Amino acid sequence: MKNLILTLFAVIFASNLFAGEGDFHLDKEYKIDKAGLLDLRTSDAKVFITGSVRGTAHVKIDRTITAKGWTWGSDDFKVEVKEENGNLIVQERQKGDHVAAIGYYMEVYRIEIEIPEGVSLKVRGDDGDYYIKNVNGAISLRMDDADAELAGCKGDHFEFRLDDGDIHMDQGRGSLEIVGDDADVEIYKANFTSIRADVDDGDLVIETSLANNGDYNIASQDGLISLNITGGGGEFEIRHDDGRVITDGGFKTLEEGEHETRLALANGTAKVNLKADDARVKLRAQ
């Protein structure tokens, strides 16, 4: 009985020590070049990054822990912000024992960053949701289990590396690179000059024009490849196993076999290579 009482006392004491631990608040302006780089490294947060006509970066971070009942463990949390050669590095650092709870435990973690619209963006994230608006530099997102929505981003290089997450874009141009496991990507109103995409189990839905002499390479093992061609044309080489190929529009069949289909679309000289194992392929020309 004595040991049980001591154990309960230790748990309650740990709970009292934990109250408020892990909370973090920051609201500050930082220097960044108008064509600099924002390097963000974080996890499990709602992140809002907005570009506008401004000369500095405004970083606002709020992380609040609410716990009721018994909690134990430690949560040593902080975010370091560093100005470096015209760039800005925002890096989350968290260490401590795993926090366990009997009762109620909730984390609310929100990051809001305003930057000059010409800044490039590099994100390294684990979990969370990312909302990126009017960022006109190059954008690189490397995330584990996270979703991202991009709106009004007018840069000319986009790189996405995802494990299990979704990407949605309302426009795009220049070059696009995608590597994903279980990821869904939707991009509309784009004018990409090159695409390199390789997704294991996910859907790639891309609406884009084709540039003359443009290079487009897309592979999906088990999912959907959907291309809506809004302008231009060229030759399409599709290698497939158990997948289906569906076309709509002015495609001309050059060759059709059990494992390979070659098509042509007039008014362009782009090269489009598609590889689909068990994936479906849908091509539409407007």
C-alpha cells in the first residue's frame, strides 16, 4: 500500500510539473532578402505562409498544451529563428521524454509567416497541414504525413517529396518534380515545361499545356495518371501492364499493343513518357 501511495504521489507531482510546459509563443519581425529563402523545419502544425509586397518576414508561432488528469513526462519545446545571408531559417527543436496522459491532453500548434512575395520556400515537415499563398519563388516541400495547399504561387520550380500526404495547386509553371509513396496530387491551370513524377500508390491529376520540346516523365505503380492537355501537343509513349488507357480529344493512335501504346497530339513537339503498372491512364485534350 505504501508503494502504491508513493507511486500515485509521483504521478500527481509529475502532472503538476507538466502544467504549462511545452507552451511557446513568438511574434516578431525578421530580416530577409526579397529574393531570399525561407527554410522551415517543423512537425505536426497548421502552417500558413503568405507572400505579399513587404520588406521583412513576420513570424508568429503559438503552441499551447492543455492537459487535464494525470500527465507525466517532459516536453522541452522551442523554435529557433536565424537570419543568415539574406535568408531566414525557422527550426523547431523538441526534446524530452514521451508525454503520456490519463485524462485529457491536447496540443494546438499554429505557425503564421508573412514574407516578401519573391522569396523561395523550403519546407521539411512531419505531419501537419500547410497553406501556402502568393509565394513566387521556387518551392520545395519534403514532408512525411502532411497535406499542402498552394494558391497563387507563380514561381517556376516546384519540388514535392511525400510519403503519405496530398498536394493541391491552383496553378503552376516551369518545372515540376514529384516523388511520393501514398500521395495524391492535383494541379490545375498549369503551364509546365517539364514534369518528372514518380508515385507508388496515389493519383496524379494534372492540367497543363505542353511546351514544344518539353520533357514529361510520369510513373505510377497503382493509382491514376490523369493529364488534361490545355495547349500544345507531341508524342505520347505509354508503357502499361494491367492498367487501362483512356483518351478523349484529338489523339491519334500510332501503335497499340498489350504493354505499350503510342499516341500523337498535333500542334506540338513535346515528349511525354508515361509508365503505369496497375495504374489507370486518362488523357484529355481540350
